[in-house]
Amino acid sequence: MKFEELSQLFKKLEAISEKTGKVNVLASFIKNIPEDSLREALMLISGSIFYPWEERKLGVGEKLVMRAISIVTGISKEKIEELFVKLGDLGLVAEKLSSEKKQKTIFKKELTVKEVYETFREIGNLEGEGTIDKKVRLLSNLLLHASPLESRYIVRIALEDLKIGVGEGIIIESIASAYSLNPEDVEMLYAVYNDFGEIIYKIRKEGKTVIQNITPLLGKPLRVMLAIKAESITEAFDVVGRPAMIEAKYDGFRVQIHNINGRLELWTRRLENVTKQFPDVISFIEESMTLDKPFIIEAEIVGYDQKNKKYLPFQMISQRIKRKYDIERMVKEIPVEARVFDVVYFDGKSLMNVPFKDRRNLLEKIINPIEGKIQLSEGIITSSDKEAQDFFNEAIERGLEGVMFKNLNAPYHPGRRVGYMVKLKPTKETLDVVIVGAEWGEGKRGGWLTSFTIAVRDEETGELLEIGEIGSGFKEKKENPDDVTFEDMTNMLKNYIIRSEGKRVYISPKVVIEVIYDEIQKSPKYSSGFALRFPRFVRLRPDRSVEDIDTITRVMELYERQKG
């Protein structure tokens, strides 16, 4: 497939504002993608080069792109910067300069989708001395052979911002429309395989029977089933039914544990491999396994004070998630316990359609509990509000985060917030948001980023919608190890700055935080149409990605609920 065809698709999608129109155009295109370009075309449409579990980044910034444009067009970087300020989009800059280029490239070749995709993978895989120059050379070579329109989208792919208003939701609906499937079924396929090209290939090969054949893959993480939130014991029971399993909710981070014929791997809900960071958990599992068969089980890894038999706050264990060095020291300084709570695959069979009560029974046969190392999550089965309330109160007194209510007969539905599982916490409602901007401070806060612009996600388009600015909850000085200072935030965010306008900086959406607030108000000031009144920082969420943050739908639900 020629890259020009994909560029024309992008142009059409960019010009369409309504969702239905985008779905119709994309569905028609998807049906005609040649099989040998499926993977590459769908990755580019989704704005991705690497799969989440590959732990690779393109590492291309605006300065690098401007160097490449300058090399190809012969225009100085200063002139390119001036045009960038005027147009606000380096893709449009590349397109304009390419169309105005007087000297045409001799021996110009037509770019293919496969060639463009593979070149970007090569760019992201580069390491070591001379990496920047090599990246510039590879990007320049693409631009050299690109048409003006292709240049627009090559630059946007490089900067990981296609600006076509297409997110996972629209791609899922487009695939469903193209092959007359239920969007929920396609969503489940994507939650398990995380590869749109692979999904389309399977649909073309197996037809509608592909839904019955969904099986998690060992060594390839799936998107976990998510819980909805409840405000009371009664509401939680109303959602999941009676009787229900009431489980303790631990303040840790969730992992999938894959046993691949004796080799164990740990994956986070962000689909990141953290096996090396937690050798202690690996040894706990090896010690406790009673059925050594291939499996995928889920657990919460929690900081655990072995001496005082108490759980540690999430902020402490979060230090271990991203750790790449001093692993042995961190294992000793921040010990953990694994609390296992579900199994979705065992001995070659998917358990996603098996009732939760049966999955839980199997889990008890797979894992032999070892106190302080690995145990099943604590829980009771009850229909009683009083028993549930007592269990909840006990969990809070022990410093746990709350409780989970689980439907005993529910299947496992990956990647969705469904009524099979409800979480109940004692605190006011919080939101997981991503930082998309900030401002440099003044006076004693000079040199620090201080006021942070936060956003939620439109689940259909993937667009990030601003919902306020936050500066409260951060410390100027670290008074205890769990404090997060403005300096900490600055050091974390400065590598993700996309561009600056005076004191204002725009930030790539990489850092997720949890915030609390007094109220949600309607506001034309922010792109979401809402604003958080007096938002305060609660904690960093390194275990979550931009795909995991709260959505505009959730914000609207909370707004309506507070109105009564």
C-alpha cells in the first residue's frame, strides 16, 4: 500500500468533525487494506509505532524535526521556527515548504506504508553515540521522497500527534462497521490482543466465530477488567447483586502474572514488563505454586512492613515500578507482598467466560499462601449490608484503601468498566488525570514548574480535554519521603516539554496524577467544558498511562450525581 493513500485518508479524517462521518470513512478504508500492510497501516492510523509492551520510544522532538526539514528544503532553522510560530503545526510547515521547494528530487520514489512504518521503528530502536544524527538522516530521507501532503503526516507521526481526531473508540467502531460486528465484541478482541492489525486479520480469516475463539496469549499482556465506583454499600450490592464476594482493596499496583512453561513474567495494567524490578515477587510465586501449569493470574503488589505486619503507602512502592538499577537494595528497603485475586487463563484454556466463583476456587488450588509473601486477597461472601459494612470498616481501620464487591457469577470482561466489579472507598471522589501543560514559577518558586494543566480523555476520539489547573498539594520542601515537591515535578516533566510560549510550557501526556476536588463546575475556559473547583494533588500514578485516566463520560456522570 502506498503511503499517499494513507495520507489521503488522514486528510479526510482531519476534515470531518462528527464521529459518524469518521467511522464511515475509516470503515470503508479498512475493508480495502491489503493483508501485507494491515499491521503497519493500523499502527499508523492509531498513531503508534511501538506496541505498549515493547518499552520503546521514538525520541523525536521538535528541534530534531526542524533539522530534518531544513536539510530537505534548504530553509534555515530560524525561518522554519518563524513559520512554526505562525502556523502552530510543524506538519503544516513541512507541507508548505515542500510544496514551495523549487528544486525537485531526482530519482524520487513512492513511499509505501510498510517503508514509512519500518523507518520509524528503526528511528526508535537507535541507541548509542551519534543517535540524533542518525535519526535526522532517516527522517530527512523520508521527507526527501515525500509529497507535500505526505510530509505533513510524516512530521506528525514523528511528533506522535496526527491531529485527525481518531482514538481507539473510533477505530473499534470502524472495524465493527466494516465487518458487521458488535463494537463490544471488537473492543474485547482489542483488550485481549492489543493489535488492530491482528484483529482484522483474525476477523477476515475466522469471521464472526473469532469472538468465540478469544484466548489470552501467554507473554502478551491483556487489558484488565476495571471496576466502577459506588458511593455506598447498598449501591454496590445493587450493581453486583446478592450474595457477592467482598474483597479487601489494597493500596498497591495491579499486575498480571504470566507463567510461560515455567518462566514467570510480571506485567502492569499499562502493559509494561516489570519482571526485573520484582525478583522477590517472582520467587514468592515459584515458592507458592502448587499447580505448575501455564497460567495468567492477577494480583495486587503491596508494600509490606514485615516487622510490624503493616501495609505501606502506595507512594513507597511506586519507587520500585520504574526502577532499573539498585534492584536488590530496593527489595530490602521496600519489601512487598502479592495479593492474588483472579485467574483468566490456565493450562491452555481461556477462563474469561468462567464464573468468578469458579475462577476464585481454581486460584486457591494454584497458589499455596505464604504469609508476608503471597496470599489470596482477603474476602467474604455475603448478602448482608451489616456484614459488608463491618468488613469495610475493618479494612479502613487496617489502613487499606477500601473494598471490592464482585458478582459471583460474572465472566471476566477485559478492558472495560463493567457492573461485575465495584469499588467502595471512604474518601471523597478522586480523578486520575494527565498533565498536559504547566507554567514556570516566580520569586521563591522560580526555576520550578508550578501551576499544572490537567486533562481527562475522550474515549471515542482519544482527545485530551483540559479540566483545570492545579498547584495545591505539592510541597516546596520535602518534609518526609512520601512528599512530592515542585522540584520533583519539574525534574519529571522537563523531559516531556513539547514547546514553550513565555512562561507557559506544553507537555507530552506522560505523567498521570490522582487529584481530589471540592466540586465539578461547568466552564467554557477549558476544552472539556468543565472545571474542577479547588483541585488538590493526592499522589503520582506511575502505574497508569494516559489510556487509564478518567474520561469525560465519567466527569459528566459525577457532575450529574452531585446535582442530586
